[in-house]
Amino acid sequence: MTSTVSTEGAHAPSAPEFPMPRAAGCPFDPPPALKSEQELGSLRKVRLWDGTTPWLVTRYADQRALLADPRISADVTRPGYPSPTPLRGASFSFILMDDPEHARQRRMVTAPFTIKRVEAMRPAVQKIVDGLIDDMLAGPPRADLVQAFALPVPSLVICELLGVPYTDHDFFQENSKTLISRSAAPEQRGAAHANLTGYLDELMGHKIARPADDLLSGLGTRVEAGELSRREAAEMGVLLLLAGHETTANMIALGTLALLEHPDQLALLRGTEDPRAVAGAVEELLRYLNITHGGRRRVALEDIEIGGEVIRAGEGVIVPNDIGNRDPEVFTDPDRLDLGRDARRHVAFGFGVHQCLGQPLARMELQVVYSTLYRRVPTLRLDARLEEVPFKHDGSVYGVYELPVAW
Amino acid sequence: MKVTLDQDKCVASGQCVVAADDVFDQDDDGIAVLLDPAPPSARADDVQQAAAVCPALAIRIQD
Ligand code: SF4
């Protein structure tokens, strides 16, 4: 390979493998090899586990343009779709569909995520957060923050919103973990998926018989009206339960670790009562951490000319938002965690019609958490060496399995 | 400035409301509603921000 023609690398048979490993001791930054690809160009070829070589889109502007392009499909069943694992055990709900069916199903569940409805939940979330901190402070002065706090917060919130009994949380947290783990065998993921769908299907039966004021009951009404099959409703339930848990929990735990490693930034958060400053800090942590590190996956429906290349119809496309959020053309000194910057244009929730549905809820939860936890536990510190913290390199959501803390 | 909103494109992310809640609102299902199609120039920055973060490219601005 020569270094004179930048596009040559894009077609080289020796395309680098994706995903790439992170640097040891650098848990918050995207893999160095991914950064190198970004420096080489916006449209690159990478090699996946199955030997296929989809496009990797590294620049922020091209990432947004492609994710908002109607000529690109999120349909996992299309040939050329760059699947992250053999035999996906994942839910086949609307995140893996195209419009108009995607839009039709998505609009059935948008109501609880409006800004007003989410704001109305803020006091209840504050109470959950305060209650969990009370419990932590009442016990011995050390804990695994994941189990004691980071996981229960979003779990309690999403269970309440969906109408899922929180008492079942061991069951669905165990199965969710398996379902999104890349290292689990395909059969294991398949079984976890079947368990969760079966559970939601049964719950849907109860909701149809005795509707309450929750999201699953709302879907039950749609099933009764013939707008949705019960199977589709159960799949949507799995998707929302899963998405509501893993993402926010990891943002809480990994965000706390990042702040403990950046005491000057943590001090900013502790020292402010301004909700705008807290909201800004949340955006920057979303930009900086990028817990959805596997990239958005798509397949081209038509030839698309972008970034000096042509993506041919049927070719796979991977959009890793972690590197897009570190694009120096958009964010000055992008590898610096700077809670004071305006990071609102980040693509941590994706972009285009598939952008995260739960983002208003996630933002509100994180605002409550980050503005409460470090104030109420001002001596919070890591109770291990950074190298001992187990990071989730193998999952589709990045974060930590455990976060030993003391105060 | 003149603002237009394409409700058919909207994916109910609520981002425009967060950026400028005097110019955008949401209906009960989250679909954006334009409150002020001709906001004062003092609101230009926030409205630009709304258009920039809208994932569905549903907001257009003319000077
Ligand atoms: S930002 Fe765009 S997609 Fe989101 S609610 Fe406003 S118009 Fe709709």
C-alpha cells in the first residue's frame, strides 16, 4: 500500500478489521486505529467478522448526511447489511425497519417521550435517585455503583413507564445482558431473546385484559384495534425495555468514572445549580463517552456519491458515532472532556429518522443523576485502580460491568 | 427570519422544543408544532440550533 493516494487504502484488500481495540489505559477514547482511519479519509473500507468489507464513514458531516439519506436502509434482512454478529438474536422491531412501516410503528410509542411528559416525570425520577442514594449512605461506605445505583435508576424509570413489574428485574436484566453481548453464543442470544419476547407477550396479555395507564397498555389497545400484532407489540416492548436499561445505566457508571478521572470537570458539576449548565454537561458527556460504540449499521438502496466515493447499491455502511463526535472539524480539541463547551450537535443518539426515541427521557435522567449524586456524596471516589475496572469491550453498549466506589 | 416545519418528516425527538420552546411545541404524540413562523431576530441562534439538531431535517430557515 502506498501513502500517496488516499483512496487506495479504501479499496485495499487489507482493509482493517472492525471493530478495533481501544488503547490500554485509555478507556474513554475511541480506538486509535479508528482515529487513524478518520485521518486518512471519510469513507474507508473495513473488514467484519464474516469477511465482508462494508464502508466505514468517519467524518461527522458525512455521517449525518448518510444517516438522514432516504437512499439508505436499516433493514437487517437485506443482503449486504453489515451485521455485527452471526445470527442476530436481537429484536426485529422498528429500529431494523424502513419507512413507512418504521414511522407507523414508531409513532405508536412517541407520546410518553414528549418534552412535557418527560419533564412531568422529573420529580419522580429525583425521588428515585434520592432514595437510592439514601440506601447507599445508610450502608457500609463502599459499593458497586452499577448494582447500587446506575442500573436501578433507569430500570425503575422504564419499568414504571412501560408498566413492567420491577420485581422481575433480575430476570430481564440477566436476559438483556446476554442478548446484547457479542461474546455470547448465537444460541444463547436466541434463547435470551425468546425468553424476553415470551415474557413481554404474557405481560401484553395481562395489559389487554386489564389496561392501566402505561405504555404497554397503550400498545395493547392497538393490538385490540388490529393496528399491530401481539408479536409486534411484544417485540416493541423488548426493544424499549432493553434500550431503556443498558444505555442510561452505562452513561451513569461510565460518566461517573470519567468525572472521577477528571476532578476539575467534576468540580464544575458539583459547583453549579444552573440547570442549563447541568444540561450542557450532560451533552458533553454524551459526546465524549459514546457508549454505543459499535456504529449504526445500514445498507445502500441506490448508488450514493459522498465524501469523494460512490457507495454502490447493496453495499453495507457502518457509521461509528464515537469517531464522528471526535471530529476536529466540528469540535475543537475533541479528545478533551470539557463540560463548558457547546456539544449539543453530537451524534451520540444517532441521526436521521432512527435517532433514539428515548433521548428526552435519557437526558432528563442523566441531568437528575449528575446534579445529585456528586453533591450528595461529595467524597465519592474510585475504590480500585483504573486498570482493575472491567470494561464492556464485547457488548453492543460500552460501559463498565462493575464500578467499585467508596466515600 | 422565516421558519417552516415539515410535520410529515418529524420523528418526535423534541430537540427543537429544547432549543427554542417559544418557537416550537409538540402535539400529544410528540409531533412538532410551529408556534411562531416568523420569530424575532433575537431568537435566530436558538432557532438555527433547532434546525441543526433536528434529526429528520424537518426544519427549514429562510432569512
Ligand atoms: S427536532 Fe425535528 S424531529 Fe425532533 S420534534 Fe422537532 S421537528 Fe420533530
